[in-house]
Amino acid sequence: MNAQIRPKLKTPPPSEVKASAKAMIDRLPGRGLTWERLTYHVGVRAAIERGLAEADASLLIPHDEIEKRFGLK
């Protein structure tokens, strides 16, 4: 098994995460909100934050390189 080691990315301080979470919850519609929908939104936000941190750390693979690796070009 070829495991890749992910470098530790810069994360915001807990107080900033808490403030962002509160602001996100306040923007969500009250009607139809469930724990599942809330966790979905939190997961999407976490994925976006991780992607932005990886981009800032120059850890992204260019599109054409992905195409070559998967034989799409």
C-alpha cells in the first residue's frame, strides 16, 4: 500500500471557526433545516477550506497532469 503523507495545513484559530459556524447557521433557512442538512453544509465548508489551504500551500496537481495520469489525453 502506497500511503501519501499529507502535510499539516494552516488552520484558523478555534475562535474564528466558531464565529464562522455561527454566521453560517444564521444564514441557513430555518424551514426544513435538519441535523443532516446542517452537517452537509458544514462538510461542504470544510472541503472548501481544505481545498483553499492546499492551493495556498501549492499542493494542487494541474488539470493536464491529472488527464495524463488517468490516460484521458
